[in-house]
Amino acid sequence: MSVGFQILDDLACLQTRVREFISTQIIPLESDPRQGPHSPEEGLCRELIARARSAELLSPHVAPEYGGLGLTHQGRAIVFEEAGYSMLGPVALNIFAPDEGNMHLLEAVATPAQKERWLRPLAAGEIRSCFCMTEPPPGAGSDPSMLKSTARPDGDGYVIDGLKWFTTGAESSTLAIIMADVPGTGATMFLADMHAPGITIERSLQTLDTCFPGGHGVVRFEGLRVATSDILGELGQGFRNAQVRLSPARLTHCMRWLGAARRAHDIAVDYARTRYAFGKTIGEHEGVGFMLADNEMDLHGARLAIWHCAGVLDQDELGLHESSRAKVMVSEAVWRVADRCVQILGGQGVTGETVVARIFADMRAFRIYDGPSEVHRWSLAKRILKGTRR
Amino acid sequence: MSVGFQILDDLACLQTRVREFISTQIIPLESDPRQGPHSPEEGLCRELIARARSAELLSPHVAPEYGGLGLTHQGRAIVFEEAGYSMLGPVALNIFAPDEGNMHLLEAVATPAQKERWLRPLAAGEIRSCFCMTEPPPGAGSDPSMLKSTARPDGDGYVIDGLKWFTTGAESSTLAIIMADVPGTGATMFLADMHAPGITIERSLQTLDTCFPGGHGVVRFEGLRVATSDILGELGQGFRNAQVRLSPARLTHCMRWLGAARRAHDIAVDYARTRYAFGKTIGEHEGVGFMLADNEMDLHGARLAIWHCAGVLDQDELGLHESSRAKVMVSEAVWRVADRCVQILGGQGVTGETVVARIFADMRAFRIYDGPSEVHRWSLAKRILKGTRR
Amino acid sequence: MSVGFQILDDLACLQTRVREFISTQIIPLESDPRQGPHSPEEGLCRELIARARSAELLSPHVAPEYGGLGLTHQGRAIVFEEAGYSMLGPVALNIFAPDEGNMHLLEAVATPAQKERWLRPLAAGEIRSCFCMTEPPPGAGSDPSMLKSTARPDGDGYVIDGLKWFTTGAESSTLAIIMADVPGTGATMFLADMHAPGITIERSLQTLDTCFPGGHGVVRFEGLRVATSDILGELGQGFRNAQVRLSPARLTHCMRWLGAARRAHDIAVDYARTRYAFGKTIGEHEGVGFMLADNEMDLHGARLAIWHCAGVLDQDELGLHESSRAKVMVSEAVWRVADRCVQILGGQGVTGETVVARIFADMRAFRIYDGPSEVHRWSLAKRILKGTRR
Amino acid sequence: MSVGFQILDDLACLQTRVREFISTQIIPLESDPRQGPHSPEEGLCRELIARARSAELLSPHVAPEYGGLGLTHQGRAIVFEEAGYSMLGPVALNIFAPDEGNMHLLEAVATPAQKERWLRPLAAGEIRSCFCMTEPPPGAGSDPSMLKSTARPDGDGYVIDGLKWFTTGAESSTLAIIMADVPGTGATMFLADMHAPGITIERSLQTLDTCFPGGHGVVRFEGLRVATSDILGELGQGFRNAQVRLSPARLTHCMRWLGAARRAHDIAVDYARTRYAFGKTIGEHEGVGFMLADNEMDLHGARLAIWHCAGVLDQDELGLHESSRAKVMVSEAVWRVADRCVQILGGQGVTGETVVARIFADMRAFRIYDGPSEVHRWSLAKRILKGTRR
């Protein structure tokens, strides 16, 4: 039996390097004025990436032949948590959403030519990408089968029409991965250059979260022409592709947010140690101390759930059930942590005096992005009832 | 026995008027560009107040002789909830924090001259006021006894020195009510003109909430001279004054936020009725329907708790225990409502597409402002253990 | 406006009398050995009722012409809470389930002859009754439309066949109110003598709760003959009858359990005041103190919800929505109270050293009896979505 | 790195054997009439143990030289969960509390002579033992420093006086491990024969739980003489001994209860699959389905927390922090599971129709036994604040 939880030497060493990198190279940039109101600006993003490149930590999840470190999912669990400790860390390491998941998908299903054209510069941090799937009502949201965007065969290619929103990173992307219905054939993914005629970013959504470079765009496709060679994976296999991306992308979200929650907790612990009220430090008041204990339990439980699911993915399983489960467990646990940290900091907790308020606002979306908790609970229930899960 | 919950005719009529006023006169202004990123701007505030004045709804809590409607606490419960239905409603009716509580305090303890000078223009919506009590660490936060600001006798008056923060409305106020320690005598409240020499607004705090005109300032007093006639109430009775203001101000906060939570709920209900997923409206999914049911229970429970406490205050009791209890019950209930509404709206819930995200962000502070839940639970416990409460 | 919560003089006086009666006459009998393992035994029941009769407190909800005090629903709210303070109190006052609801139903819909035969001795505490509605799977449980028992016309009467369970009080009842389907006509209620041929109590269910005299029986009807004059209300109107009984019966359950929860809380407060650990009383530890504060908030919220709903019923409304809402709010609030009290008492909390463990075990069923929380949330949601509720 | 969660072959095989043993040999005995109202009777215990002996599964945690399988803590995690699937399983395998922890302690600190005399027959299932530590107020409960029992030097031995309660298994034990204060020297553990003069079992506590053979006794020591050779470990080192026992005993409690919770969940799943209401199985109602999903998340999280902590103990660490954390996480998670299972089963959930009600009642104590959640949260907080934990 091996229910070990030790981090082996190589990875422990990498963990230390990332932790130090975040602490010394990235956190100081958090107060950089280029951290705009809605997301980090281009110039700041470039500097972050340059620092990670120098530190040889760029795109660690990508295969070495495309410039990465080829980390397993368990390896990602360690590194991404460390990166997430700063809201700028994932940008620096080039492992933020949706690029990280897009690279994972391209590596898994793209043709060699597609990889050269898109994956290589993505992994090098030279371009960025977006994933055009979610549509405004009455289109595809939690229920992907409600897909309204279409890709109609036209000559030797396709013409795409439709409206997407919550297209994270739209404004700063070069590559778009577009999900559209090929009538009679089914959902299919296409690759397109965001600067191609027929793509318009109508506006950016104002959101509680401000950590995604390029924000969340509303993207319109009108007569966008794509070639057959721009199909990602196979025709009509859009949902199968989506599943390849799904579990890993969910889980890396968990990893990054776990790091952010740990950061908030560390700040709350420091405050609880030093702030006095009613004759002792607030940490010595059980009302606060118990919240710290609950934080630690939530962080610990979240980490174990991530590690477990990463182990499943490392065995080349799709892990749809496990990643659904981990996503709900982690997103709700880290949310509780963020909420408690705000409370512990008192008035300060709702201000910009620390990063906690920002982590809190950013994190609220995580119970919704990648499928709201309710949709995951529903899928979990169906599998439990079918008896396909013990 | 009378455990009636009927709203008598007069008040029901006023309720209808306020509801209509908010719906037709105020909500359309929510998308006004003068609703700045941190709080409504001056011009917008003036327009809101002008509309309420025309509608004869301005300062309804103030005694008729100072231009108000002389509402009881139970009357306020009805009117303030309606006003809170729009985040701009309390500004319009001149019943937002801290002005509403300040007017209440002035009416209760100010001298006739002080009332003429400050209460009359406040009630008329001509000037605004702030309440300078909270100090940054290591000063007075949840624990008011840690007061660091001082007012030293000097000639025929006092000289005030100190640093305050979370001074809501500081940037747009004319009147400051300042709590400071008169050494050897005790905490005392003073009235001062914010434009007097010796008062500096160092900066405004960035906060999750954006509904308070004038934001939350950091205010420094350096050699601020005040006259003996500027003492509010009696020398050394600052904390007793604070208690006069405390329960009513807590409770009106509850009323306004209840209105805001009801607004979020109504938006969520509309969305749940019309958005489809997995073959039916999302409201027909129990996962969403149960959240709506929980919302209604929380709103109902919050309203009853407010009405009950208002009844206690209307009997001229200080109501410290009852208002602590109501504050925790209501602030936590409406928070749960806001959080569920975000979740029901899915991706949209975290955007500016509806006001729900804003209500959510605004409301987080309410579990902290006016004393964090933990401090109230602690006071409740102490009284329960002493046996002063059944 | 009247959102008053004062208990008027007459009722306040009655409240005091009941409180004193419970304290001096009933609580001492809690350790009586005739309090059997599954429910109070007959002899004890008779003594309890005799004491209430002497105190002129028997059947206070019944009309004076049948020997009661003719309390309104709001009056019941006060008196039943006091009675519920002892698990034996409702038996003494003859207001326990299902008799109390049965009397209410008989008073509302029975013929004068039926009232003489059944209501009068019930109200006098001379006989007891059961309500035969719930059936084991696959029959009518939460979903009453799954009714399997039948009443087939036969001669000038009907023949009833079917199997019921959770028939509370079956073993000690003289009167059975039986819900059965008249094929082609619909659900109908019948009155029958439990000693009539064709009625067999197969066994009593072992349950967590032990407070219901006569336990919960499994009752079989085989060829039970009833006359047309035994129809309660009208033919085919069984569900309409059920609705008459439904809201009041739900709400009186809430009242009694509120009293029980208050009892548990009082015991926990006493313990928290006197038990020392780690250098101070456990009540002074915030971990315990906060639980006491939460208890008080839950008890207060439950009481307000009951009073509000009683006010609705006193206006002769069916109150289906309001009583569903109150039932969920109260049953979950008092459960949290009972659970916290167990926790505060520590090891003792799970023993027979106090009545808290018993209240805890009894109370668990309350989130299920009278409709599980899930069914109520579902109905609440449906009405909210239909817009029939604001 | 190794964050593997695979169960290696040997242990997987043992897991299968235990699972089959419980399913075929033990569960059928659950309806045995010798399962008394308060605990399994002697005859039944003997039969259970005989079956485990035949299956070569007796005392698997004990070293092979004393007849066990010498399982690591991680091995115990697997086997004990399987055993806990039936409330009789731990009795059969001789791994219930307090015997299992007592054997662990004896193996760690007893002299060879003490082991021969006590450990060997204990491991063989021939005798049973109790652990006399907890005292009624004002003695040692959650706060062990309040120890009131004394062991006064007398001749070449000691004389013990004191009153203990919650002495699990007292009525069926041969060996007592007694914690008493040697004045001036400190808390010390002694071994004694329960039949020695000076030991009286005053009575057994009535408790919600009924799964511990021998119940929970109140034990009085009056002039009990013990020899110096009866000291367990060293004089004055009672608390150090207690720490040796503490973490493993806490954790095995978690393991067994996890099995019980899984059992309840399996029963609830079966019911949710087959019971119809409102036109579909109740499992298809999200209100129930979500509870099943939450159950699975809680069971999964509890298992990971146990496995992690077992891994720490297997590295010969005391694991006080980790086992406190695991104890709170697991006891609260499995409680939520048991509570949901009762709710899913509806009326049946509170009856003896399934074992769920019993698991529920048994499990309530687990949030209190081995230290209530509040005491653990407090210790966790103190270590977090000290910074001894990351």
C-alpha cells in the first residue's frame, strides 16, 4: 500500500524554487500601477513572463519539446499552488486560464502543424489565446448542448457565426479556439486568429474578478471563414475535445486558487497575531482562533482532494467524476477561507490595504466558472445513483 | 395579546408611495454615468435628493419641526426597506449611513443652537456629515475603549489630535462628529466643520462597497481647535452618546440592506423563471428552486427580526441586546441571500449585467460594519450567561 | 401600523399559569418510572391529564362548548410553547400530536353527532385518537397522491382495505381517522373505532423519538366496514380536509418543539455557567458562548416565525405557504439548538443525566414529520416562481 | 514525488477479505436478539470474536508476536473502515474503543511482564479492558489537568481514590488502566484488575450510543491498592503516556466511523433509487441527489484526511496536530453524512427499519468523545498562531 503524501526530492526542490520566485520576484509587482482595475495590463504581463523565463519556470506544464518542464498533474499540483500564492504568479508562469488549458488541449489533439503555429509561441509566452465556448442566454452556458453558434460548410472551409461571452482573455489573445455546431455533424472546435475579419470583440464584461489578463469579452463571429485544416481534433468531436480539456483545466483552477486562499490565510494569521482587542490579540479570542482552525482544515482538505484527483489524471483517466468532485470541494473550501479572512481582518478586510479583498472578489466566480457547484452536484448524483461509483 | 404583523393603513400608503418613487424615479438613475466607481458623485446625489424633496419623502426619520416625517422605528422599518431596494434610494431619502444616524443623535442630544446650525441643513439635504470614531490599529476598532485620539483642554476650548479611518462620507461632509478622549475625563464627542484648519483627509480607502457617497476616508486631526459649545451632549459622555446612536443606527442598516437583498432576490427569481438549462427553466431545478426558498425564508426572518427590534426601540428602550441580535441575524441572512442570487445568475452573477454583483460586493462589509458578528455574539453570550436575558 | 409583539394582559397571565404548572406539576414527573422506553405509559398519561384538568388547562385550543379555552392560534403559540418546555407537558394539556390536530379538524368539519361522539370525550382527555394517512412504500408518504388504501362502496357503507404506518398513538387510540381512496371519487376521510373488527395493529415502529403516547403503529385494515355517517366532511374531499388540518397542525408542532428547545438551551446555559475547563467557566470560552448566542438567535427567529404564521391563520387563511415556510424555519432552527446543547454539555450531553439527549433524539424526526424540509422547500419554490408570493 | 493513493496489492487483498467477512459473517448477526438495547451482550461478543479468529482477522493492529497482523496505521485505515461498515465489525475484529487503543498503549510502554499478563489475553480476545481517565464535574473532562483522582504512596505501592465516568466497557472489563495524580509527582497510569477490592461500578450511563460492549460506566475507586509494578510507563508520566495513545486512538475512531457512515450512505443510495415520489425516484429529485453528492464528498474528504494522518503516524511522529485536525474533519463530515441519510430515508430514517437511525444516534457522540470539536479547534488555533504549523 502506498497512501504516501510525501513530496519527492526533485519536486520539493522545484517547489522551493517557485515559492522563492513568487516571493521575491512577483509579489513586489503586485503594487505595480500597471495592475489595472480590471486585469493586469500588457506591459506588466510581459515583465512577469520575462521574469519567469529567466527563472526557467515558464510554462512548466508543457512538454519539454515545446519549452516546458513536462510536469505531471501531481507536479502541477505543487507548482501551481505556489504560483497562485500571488494573483500575478499564474500570469508569470504562463499557467493562467484559459491559456494553460488551451495549451494542454493543443498538446493532446492538435496536428503537428497546428502545434508549431500556435502551441510553440503560446508556450513561449509570446502570444495568448482564448476559448470561445460560453454563450449568453439562450445559448450554451452550464448546458453545453444549447450551443447556438454555427459553422456552416462553405467551399473548402467553414463559415462561423455566433455570439460568445465570458471569453476570458479575449482582448489580449491572438488565438481563438471556437466551439461551433456544424449542422448535421455536431459540435466542432476550430482554431482562428483573433485578428481575422469576422471577429469582433463587442465589449468586455465588468466582473468581480480582476485577475484575468484581457478580461472577459463578448465576442461576435460574423461570417468568419476558417479552413478545414483549422479544425482542432476531429469534425463533430467538439465535446470529446472539451472533455480532454475539462478535468485538467478544472483541477488547475483548483490548484491556483488554493494558493490564493493560502495567501489570504497567511495574512489573516499575521493580523490575528498582532491586532489587539478587548485585552488580548484577536487570535487569542476563540471566535477568531476557530476561524483560523477552520481555514487550516479547509486548506488541508482542498489540497488532499487536488492531489488525489491529480493522481487519477496521471493514470491517464478522464477523471470526469473525480474532477467534478474535487472542483466542488475545493471551490467551496477556498471560498470559505477567503470569506473568513475578510472577517478576521475586520474593516481592513474589505479594503485595498491588503490583497485579501481582491482574492475574495476574484474567488467568488470560482464557484461558477468551470460549471457551477449545482451542475457538478447533479452529475455526481447521477453517477452515484447509476452505481458507476462506489 | 397582539402579535399582529399588519401594517396599518397610513403606513401602508406611505410604503406604496416610497415603492413607486424608488421604482420610477430612482432605479432609472442607477445606470447614470455619475454613479462613479467608488460612490455616487455629488451631482447625482443632488439630483436624487431633489427628487425625494419633490416627492415629500426627504429625511422621513427626522422630526417634523426639522422637516421630516417623524417616523417611529417601526415606520422606518417599512420605509427604509423600500428605499434600500435601490442602492441609490437611501441617498435620495437622505437616510444613508452615517447621516441618518447622525441626525438621530443630534435630535436626541444636541443643544437647540447645535440643532439649528447642523441638524436643520442636514435634514434638508443641504449638507452632509461624517462620524469620526473608528481608528486604525492600534486604535479603537471593535473595541472602543482603545480610543487613541485626544481632546486636550486648551484655553476656553479643546485641541483635538488623532487619526481616524473608515470615516464614511468624509470627502463630501461639512460636519464632523468626532470622538476623542479628554484625558482624565473620558471619551467625549465634538462637532466640527470639516473645512476647519487642523482637519486633513489623507486619502480614501478602496473598498468592496461603493454605495456610500464620499467613500471611506482616512482623516487626520492635528491641532484642531473646538469650543466648549461644540461638545455634543456632555463632557466625558461620549460612550453614552454612542449608545444613543448605536441601536437605531444598527437597525436602519438592517432595514436598508434588507431592501437590497430583496432586490437581488427579485432579479434572481426573474432569471430563474426564464433561463433554460437541461430541458427546463433553471427555477424548476430543485438545486435553484431550493435556493429561492431559502432566500424567502431568510428575507422573512430578517424582516421579522427588524420589526421586533423596532418595536422595542419604539418603547424608548436602548435595545442594545435586541439590536445586537437583530444585526447579526439580519446581516448574515441578507448576505446568504446575496450570495445565492449571484450563484443563481451563474456567470452573469459576477458581472455588471445586473446590480446583483454590486449588491453582493457592497453587502460583504455589513457583517463587519457596526461591529463584526463575532463581537456581537460575544456580547450576546455575556448577557445570556449573566442571566439578564431569558 | 402595528408590528407589535407584546403579549396582552390576559394571555400573559395564562402564560404565567402554564409556566408555573409545567414547572411545579409536570417536570417532577419526568423521572417517573412510568415514562417508558418508547413513550409515556397509560397510567402516567392519565395522571398528567388529571393534573391539567385540575389546573383548568386541559385542551385549551378547543372551543369552550367542548370544554376548552377557545384559544386563537396566537394564543396557542404562547401556551403550547410553555407546555412543550416539558416533553410531558403536551400530553398533560391534551395538545400533543395527533390528537390536537384531530380535535381541530373535528371541530372544523365534523357533524354535530360526530362531535358528540368523538370530539367531546377527546377534549375531555377520556379517549385518544390517531390519524391514519401515511403508508409504507410504495404508498403515500411525502406524496399524498400515491394513496393505496381503498374504501369501496358496499351496501349502505364502505369497506376499507389498506396498510398504514407511522400511525402515531395507534396503540392507545379509540378513534381512527382514516384516509382512503374511494375509487372513481377520490380520497375520503372516515371515522372508525380502533376496536372495530378489521383493524389490526401489526406492530409498533422503533423510533428515535419517544415522546408520543402510543408510539407509532403499523395498522392494517382488512374488510373494515364503515357507515356513510362515518364519512368525515364530504365524500371525495379527503385532501381538502387534510388542508384544513395541515397548517394548524404543522404550526402547533413548531410551538411545542420551540418549548423543548428552550428547555435544552436553559440547561445548557446553566451548565456553561458552572462547568470549568482551562481556567474559566466554559461559557466564558467564546467557542461555547457563541453557541449560546446562536441558540438565542435561533429561538428568537423561530418564535417570530410562529407568531407571524399564527397571525395569518387567525385571519382565517389556509396559510399553506406561510406554514410551510414556518415549519422549515422552525424545525431547522430548533434542531440546531438541540444539537448545540448536546455539544455544550459534552459527554453528559449524550447521556440520560439531563433531558437534553432525549429532546435531541425526539427532535430529529421533526425535520421529517409533517413533510420533510425538502418537500416544503419545493412547494415554496413553486409558489415563488409562479409569482403568487412576493 | 509520491502523492499516490493506490492501495498496494497485499493490502487490497486484505481489504477484500475483511469486506467479505463483514458482509457474510457479521452483518447477518446485526438482527441477533443478543444485540441488547445498550450494547451487544457477552454471548454475542464471544461469537463475533470467534468468527474473526476463524477468519484470521482478530486484532490486526497488534504485533504478530502477540497474535495480530502488525498493521501499519495506513493498513489500519483500510481494515478498520471495512470493519466499521457494521457496528458489530469492530467488536468482532477486537478493534473497538477503548481496547484497541489500550492494546496499542500496552504494546508501546508496558513491561514484558505486563504485556504477558494483559496484552496477550487482550489481543486474543479473551479479556477486555477499560480506560479510566474521564471524571465527572468538577474533575477532568476536556481539560485533563483538572484530574481529581489520587494515587497516594502507601507502603511499597499506592492507594487509589477517585471517581471516573464515561469509562467505556467498564462492565465487561478485566483490566483497568487508571489515570490518577500522585501528589507532588504528577499524573500516573496504573494497571488494575477490575475485580480487585476497592473498585465499584456504581452504574452505567444511559447514552445515545449503544455500540460499545459494556456501555459507559461510573467507576469508583476507594482504597484501591496497586503495586509499583502496576505502574504503566513511568511514575509521573501519565500525560506523556496519554499522548502515545492519543493520536492513534483518535484516528482509529475516525476509521471505524467512516465505515459506518459509508454503510448509511449505501442504504440511502439504495432507497433513493427505488422510492418514488412526485413522479420519479426520490434520487432523481435534486433535493435528494445533491445530498448524495454531498455525502460522497464528505466520505471522500474524510478518507483522505485519515489516510494522510495515518501516513504521518507511520513516520513515528506523535501527530498531535494532524490527528486533532483529522478528528474534527472526520467526525463532522461523517456526522453530516449520517444526518443526511436519515433525512433521505424520510420517516423510515428515524426508525429501526434500517441501521441508519442507530448509526446516527451512535455517531452523535463522536463529535464529543476524544475531545469535543471546540477543544481541538482551540489547540489547532494555538499552534497556528504560534507559527509551529505552516
